[in-house]
Amino acid sequence: MTEMPKIETLDVELPDGRLFVGGEWEAGTGAEITSIFPADGSVNRVLRGASREDGVRAIERAKKAQADLAWRNLRPHERARYLYAIADGIAANAERIARIQTRDTGKTLRETRALAASAAGTFRYFGAALETSDEELTTRRGDALTLSIYEPLGLVAAITPWNSPIASDAQKVAPALAGGNAVLLKPASWSPLVSLELARIVEASGLPKGLFSVLPGAGREIGNLLVEHPDIARVSFTGGTETGRKLARQAAEKLMPVSLELGGKSPTIVFADADMEQALAGILYGIFSSSGQSCIAGSRLFVERSIHDEFVARLVQATKALKIGHPHDPATQVAPLVHFDHRDAVAAHVARAVAEGAELLCGGSVPSGAAYERGAYYLPTILAGVSNTARICREEVFGPVLVVLPFEDEADLIRQANDNDYGLACGIWTKDFPKSWRIARAITTGTVWINTYKQFSISTPFGGEKDSGTGREKGRAGIRAYMAQKAIYVDLSGAPLPWAAPQVTP
């Protein structure tokens, strides 16, 4: 591995570290949070996260703001104006947002620019969906006019992960605001800065004060508060499966609805009749883009036995040619991982797999060179020689680590692909459409890509099965997930109910 070329630093003024507590910029009083630049370990910002007291104050302000009839009684098209204004604010500040997120997460500027554009599109989409949403005049079954209407739940907590904060934030905040709720956003402690930048844009949109808060902080403190507090009516969580299970148990005590988008160990499948170039490009992108830090990363690769050796040899060669580099370098394909602790956890997964018998085909180490050693870099890694029951095939690594396995036929493939606790995504490469349709229907998962991977549309619902979560986000129905459905009956007969009518004596 050659020395990384010197990359010009692209400076950006970072958020000052104050929290957005119910519409007021305040210094947090919780545990200290240190945001680092994963490319070189330099400190971006040291700030105090939200304490329980900060969270309670945000909830009180949110409750007051959400109860204000000036907000609750806004017509849908009037609420939509705020979403459009936020979308415009994100678009106008897209480069700044991208640079902040790159500093916070180590993602390439190419990726963070795309995430900023996605966030703007998300607010714009839900604004349009809100403007065109209809309530229902249901079919009459008696002498009453029957309607189904939708009302805000009240206060909503959105808990987002560190890997794609601006896009994840938008995916939860936009439909929740569209539904007329107040939103308390808790970003991950490893990546708090871009969510605080979003707060500045939301404030500039003119959204009534108190309806939005950003509260980075420890899950055991601020996260637990948001889940357990009686005034929080719904939680939308994206993160690890074990945390999701704990959250679901807490929510059950309140009978509170939740949506959980959790982990994945997604199968990607290459049949002998696939377009090899298309499949190679798709596999590389599916696992190694975002440095593998993606819940839908295609981390289990099943290759039909007849082409297995040839395809894997080409895949290893192509993986070794990927550009590992600084996130500001336009040529970089694989950037550093989000944090040194996370890089070490990924390395530990690989070391354990090798100790348990996996064959290391490439990667498996930190790239050489002083510039790489200062950052949280890890080489794209391919492992083979294990069965689908090996721990490396069962546990989510959340890094640039791929396991390759052969399969004999469709029945063998379906059995292996479904033999996993997760069910988030799946990729299929074949020229045979009927076969792709059969496999797509047979795999237990929330999303299937055929001859492509990691393509998203805000108009298409997304979520997981099994240990990958429950509920769906995105799509026109995404707003309704943050609203309560109410039935209304209006009598048309004018007659008393027969049961209560006076009895007639003969």
C-alpha cells in the first residue's frame, strides 16, 4: 500500500456545540461528547450532551408548543410550507452540511453531498404528500355518515444512528412534523454535529418554537428518558438490534407504538447466468461503499457453485484495486470508519473468524503508511471457507467485511439465505426474470434488489423482518405512522336509538 497523497483540507465552520432544547440554544449539562475527524483523529468539537434535566425541559416546551391550536389547527397545505422551507434550507446549505457530516463521520464528500440532497428531497416529498393526503368518507352501513380522520399523536422521539445522520434525521423528522407532531431528535454521540446544523435550518424555516429539539446524549440517560416519559407518544428508532429489543420492552410497558429499523446480515446472490460485470460492480458497491457501515450492506455473498471460483477470483482482484483514501479525495472509494473503537471492533470480528477457520482472501488489516495509521482505516476484506453457521455469517460486523459462500441450486440457496436471524435486504443477480421473481418472493426480507443494490426512493416503504425490526418508514403512508386514526359517526336519521325509545303499551 502506497503512502496516501496529501489532500487539501476543506475547512468548515462547525456548530458551536450548544444544543437545541425546545427552540432555545443552550449548553448541555450531560456527559461530555467528543466529535473526531476519523481521517486523522483530530478533534472537531468537544461539547456537553443532553442530561435528563435538559430532556425534561425540551419535553415540556414541546408539549406546550404542540398543544397550541395555532399549530394543531393548521391545514395540511399550511403545514407543508414549513417542510418546503426546511427542504430549501437544506438545499441552500448542502455543501456546508456535507462537509460537517464528513468531519463527523469520515464519509467521503461524494457520499455526504448525496445524503444532503436526499434529506432535502425527503422534506420536499413529505410536504407534497401532506398537501395531497386525503381523509376518508367510509362506506355507509346504516343511518350515519361515517368518516375516518387522522390527528397528531403529540410528541414523537426520533433516535437516529451515526452512519448516515442527515438522511436518517430527515426520514423521521419530516413525516412526524407533517403529521402535526412535535419532534425530539436524539442523534448518536459519535455524530452529533450535522443534526445540530439541521436544527439551525429548522429554526430559520420559522417553525413555531418548541416543536423541534436536538438532544445528543447517552442512551442510558436521554434515550431512556425519551422512551419512558409519559408524554412521548411514539418512538422511531434506527440502530442495533439489542438496543431495539430493550426499547421495545420499555415501550410495551406504556403500550406505545414504535418503529424499529435494526441490524442486517443481508444475502447477495450471483447466479451462473448473471451479467458478471454488473454483478461484480453491484457486490463491491453493496458491501464496500460507506466502508461497509450500512445496515443493508450485502455482507453474505452466495455464488452458484459452477462459477464460484472464477467469480471470487475476479472479485478479490477488483477489491484489491479499490481506492482507500481520505474522504476529501474525489477518487476515494473506501474512507475511514467512523471511530477508532469501531475500527478495532471490526478488526476483532475478522481476527476471530480467521481463528475459527475462515480463509482470508484479501484485506484483514489496517492499510500501511503513516497517513492511514493516523485515521480509522481498515482494508476491504473478503473471507471464505466457512459454512453459513459460522459466527462471521451470523453477526453484523458493520464494516467492510464480506463472507463468500457457494450454493448448489435454488432450494439450497433459499435455505441458506433464510437461515439467519436478520431479514433486512437482499440482492439478486441473474438474467432470468422468472427465477429472480421466485427468489425475491422466497427470501424473508424487507427489501430486494434485482440486478442492482442500495438504490432507494423516499416514495417506497422501507423496513425489516425478524431481528431487523418492525414497522415501515418512507412512502405516502409514512405520515400516517405518526398520526392517530379516529372514527366519527354522524347520525342522519334524526330518530332516537331504538333501544332507548319508550315502550308502547298495547
